[in-house]
Amino acid sequence: MGMAETKKALRAAARERRAAAAAAAPAAGEQLAGRIGALGLPRPKIVSAYIAMRDEIDPMPLARRLAENGAEIALPALVDGIMEFRRYAPGN
């Protein structure tokens, strides 16, 4: 099997695992947001997040919780083929 075929197979397997995880724990994003305080992490000033697609865990509950505690949220955007991060205000 060549490199391209190997990568294709690995991506397919990862999609299947992600779909199974999403089906097993559909509220994972909310659960993560609820546990963030228990981790004892320092309060971040800026946090990068993303908009979940398909079966990806949704980081927005966590982003909202962090924003409520003063963090700025940044989302990636492609501008002329270059990724940059833009400020995001949850709820707007």
C-alpha cells in the first residue's frame, strides 16, 4: 500500500472512531465545559477554538465558559489562502 492509500485508510479509520465517540458521548462539549474549573488551570487571556463539523467535539460550550471568565476567543479564518485568527464573541 502506498503513502496516499495509507493516509486515506488512516483518515477513514479516524472518522469512524470520531463518529463512534460522538455517538457514545453526544454531550461531551458540555461536559468538558463543566469540568474546566476542576482542572486548576490558570485563566487564559486568549483561547483559540473552532466551529465543529460533522462528528467533531463542540468546543463552543467551553469557549463560552472561558469568555464568561474574561478570555477572548479567536476562531481561524482563511483569508487569501492564509490562516489567521479573528476575535469571536459568543452569542454575537
